[in-house]
Amino acid sequence: MDLPVQMLQMIEHSRLAIAIAQSNWLFPAIETIHVLSLTLTIGTVLIVDLRILGLAWASRPYSAVRRDILPLTWIAFGVAAVSGLLLFISQF
């Protein structure tokens, strides 16, 4: 067997993956966090896009909108990535 397959099998049989897969509430909780963080990521990108198009907050400079929104976008993206990986490892 090659190394990537062995690594994936090791992750699949980890205590964390098994706990998520067997729990009645853990998988739905992580999935809820995942969906909310994806929504926040898409929403914040949409806000910046609407500002660039001049359809929202036209009176605010783009740099101010970007400065206020971009950190939230990256945090939401990070949470979505981590929660997505947790969902993935529990459902191989």
C-alpha cells in the first residue's frame, strides 16, 4: 500500500474521527458551524464585491471596507476549512 492510503486510513481510524462519526450531536454541531462559517465567508466577500461595484457603501472608501471586513473573512474561512476537515475525516 502506498503512503497516502495508509495516512488516510490512520486518520479514518483515529479516536477523533470515530468520536465524530459515532456521536449523536457532534457531527451535526460541526456541520452547523461549517455551514455558518461558509455563509459568513461568502457574505463578507459579497459585501466587498458590492462595494467595489459601487452598489453598497459607496460613501465609504474601499480601503476602509476591506480593512474592516477582510479579517472576518479569513477567520470564517479558517473555521470553515477546519470544520470541513473534521467532517471529512469522520465520513471516509
